[in-house]
Amino acid sequence: MHQKERTVVMRIGWLLQILLLIAFGSLQAATIHETIDQGDSAAVVAMLDSNPALLSDRLPNSRTPLHTAAYNGKLGIVQLLLSRGADVNATTTTGSAPLHGATLYGHEAVVKLLVEKGANVNATNQGGYTPLTNAATYGSIPAIKCLIDAGASIEATTPTGMVPLNTAINSCKPEVVEYLL
């Protein structure tokens, strides 16, 4: 498939998503998430000013705008959403909090802010993963340090019996293994 054909297919897919969102009444929620993905803080402010309820609107997977901002490392938008009263410990259908996403993708500044604002550093999602397990898996030493300093358990065990040290070993993260030892 050539680039031009791929672009057309992508546009058709995007239009179908919009039509489905309109049909199921989720257009505004999707729009705020897309705006956050793009990092457009001014547009997020305008949207929240015109409809404050968007702060707690959820996508079908229960992701809130704060989840989207945290998962994408949008520090300024995370600050904005928290200042407007976003729930720092809101969970998705899989039990993941915004802190899970920030650690999963190594967004250290977002991790630090969420922890400062009261994120539960020992929250466990349905897969049995804590934010520290995520950070150990993906190798973010500053995030790991922040979590441990805030009281994250290095002994938190997944359903398969793994602790963060095991996940770091399995993920070939020698610097994390050394730090956790």
C-alpha cells in the first residue's frame, strides 16, 4: 500500500470514528482527549470553561482526561486538570490510575507531580501491576526513585508472583536491577 492510499484509509478510519462517537454521544469526551493528545492547553482551557463536566467525562475504557494527559506526558495539561479538580486516583475499566500510565511511558515529571498531588503509589490494576512495577519494567530510574521515596512497596507482587525486581530482570533493565538491589 502506497503512502497516498494509506493516508486515504487513515482519513476514512478517522471519519468512521467520529461518526461512531456522534452516534453514541461521546463526541465531546473524544474531542477533549484528542485535544489533550495534541497538547493544545489553550483549547483544553476553553473546552473546560465552556463545559466543566468534561473534566470527568470518560472514554469507553473509562479513561479520564487526566489519564490521557498523564499517559502522553503532557505536564502542563496534567497541572491544569488537577487545578480544576481532576481525580488523581481515578481508575479505568482495567483499574489503572493516571500514575500507571505516567510510569508506563516514563514521564518522570508527571509521575512526580501526580505523587505530590496524592496519587496512590501502591495502586494495583487488574493485571496486578503497580506504578512501580511499570516503572521497573520500562526502566525509568527517576520515576522509580520518586515512587520508592513516596512509599511504594518494592515487594508488591503480581498474580504471577513477580516483584518489581523480577520485572526489571525480565525486561533486561540492568540499571533498574542494580538500583532496586
